[in-house]
Amino acid sequence: MEIGVPKEIKDQEFRVGLSPSSVRVLSERGHSVFVETGAGTGAGFTDEDYIQTGAKIVSTQASAWNRELIVKVKEPLEPEYKFLQLGQVLFTYLHLAASRPLTEYLINCGVSAIAYETVETPDGKLPLLTPMSIIAGRLAVQFGARFLERQQGGRGVLLGGVPGVRPGKVVILGGGVVGTEAARMALGIGASVQILDISVERLAYLETLFGFRVELLYSNSLEIEAIVPTADLLIGAVLVLGRRAPILVSRNQVQQMRPGSVIIDVAVDQGGCVETLRSTSHTNPIYIEEGVLHYGVPNMPGAVPWTATQALNNSTLPYVLKLAKDGVKALDMDAALERGLNVHQHRLVHPAVREVFPDLAD
């Protein structure tokens, strides 16, 4: 099969759909991989690296996109819509619940779109979302610590504190993969950490990981209302598969936070769970609203593309191999891939996304 790897055009998105090592495996299986020139440069992979592993370097977007299977990292942006073709298979992160225009276009153009974030194994695991969630959770604390610095506009809090001065407080909404990794990082630098989650079972599991070093609380509106104003760093880590994230933190609650506190919402690519938060970019990552710094970059792992590309490829390659071998027929042989299908034959097929856009479901 012919596989296209376009260069990402999202602001400072330096990850790439396939690494040279993945290209080597695909080439050895007899597939042809067409990589847009410079696609891997930001992640530390040169065109020559790809040539050495069997790829063909193409000089235009169209040449990379004009293939049976397209492997990307982020959702197509409007300038890329024209490259989508009837019968083409698109394999990438989509987050359609946050973008009606993209959803409509994918339906109309007849592409088969499989979203990394909704590929789900029979036991409920999300193998293609997990590696980026790990990175995003760790980066949330790293970025939060930086923007708390006074020179960045923050309130001048050192999350780890020092002897004689209490540490900063990190409040994490959601105890999934993102929340767990954020807590791990925050504890590592000595911060005070609280996690809120609606699953008692998950909270019990987190206790086995962190013991009494993390305060684990059942999430409800009263608990959130009481805790949010005390946070130096508030991290949104809420995931509702295929759906828009619920708004858990109101504008009024943000107003009660101390000036210079920081909010980082990892759920921004699903709409975000904080009322005052809107999408930003790596170029302009923060803005101040109600006296609080807001960080809403939807492609956080793009900040560490060398690590993130390889971590992503470790998980996506087995599925890419199946799609390259069998095309859409691979969906009939792999339950996880089948669950990842969002749009097929001019129809919106993923149940969760259909609930978000019921008028597009038929």
C-alpha cells in the first residue's frame, strides 16, 4: 500500500506521523511510504534518515496526501481539507467533538477516518491515547511550574517550597492517566497534591500508588468549589471518550483563585473543563483572565517531539501495519481499530461523536 506522511502544519507541531524506524518496518513489509520533505525535522529526523529506511521524500503537500493511507499526528486543518479524498483512510488524532466543521467535511468527502484517541481495546484501554496522556500529564506540571514564576506573570510560587516555607498546591481534576502522571511529577518536585475523581475505585487504586502523599477526594460540585480557590496550579485532566469535556470549574470559581495562579487544561482538545479556558498555541500559550494565567495548548506533547513521536509510534505501528496490509478490512479483524472508526462512507459512525452531533448522525 502507498502511505503518505504529511508535514504537520499546526502551530509548532513538530511531531511526525511515522518515525524512520517505523518506515523501515513498513518498507520491509513491501509498502511504499511517501514522506513530505522536512516532515521529521522538528523531531530530529532528517530527510536522509527517511531515505535510508526506505521512504520516498516528496516535495509537496499534495504528493504526500495523494495516497491510500494517511498517517498523521494532529487533525487536518482547514488548508488541508482539499487533500482529503473519497475512499482514503486517515489515521490520526481527530477529537471531533470539539470541531463540527471538520466532522462535517470528513463526512462529505467520503474519507474513512480513524481517531487515535478512540481506538479502544475490549478491556476499555486506550492504547494510542495513553502515551501522549503520559507526556501531557508530566508536561502540565513542568509548564505550570514555569508559568508560576513571577517573570512569566505568575504569583511567584516555587511548587516544591523550601525548608520553612510551605510548598505550592497542585489540584488535579481527574485521576486517569493524565492526572496520575501529573501527580507523579508534582510529588517529585515536592508540591502538595490533591486529586479529585468521580470513581471511588480509581481513587482506591491511586492510594496504592501514592499512599498518603496525595490527598484523594471524591469529585462533586461542592468539593470543587471549596478546593479550586486554594490551588496555585489547577490541572484539568478530565476525559469523556469521544465527547466534549464537561465544564467543572465556573468563571465565578476562577475569580476566587489568587491572582497569578495558573490553570492548565489538558482536556482543551475536547473543549476543556474550565469555563474561562480557550484554546491557545505554543507560540502564544497563555493569557490572563480574571487575574489567573490560562494555558490551553491542545498539542502539548508537540513541545517534546523527539520523545513524543517515538512514544506514539511504539503504539501506533502495529495498527498502521494492519491498515497497510488490509485497508479498511482490517477493522473487521481488529475490535480496537473498529472502535476507533469515527467516519466511514459519508456517515458519522462513532457512538459518542454521534451523541455530540445528533443532526449529523443520519
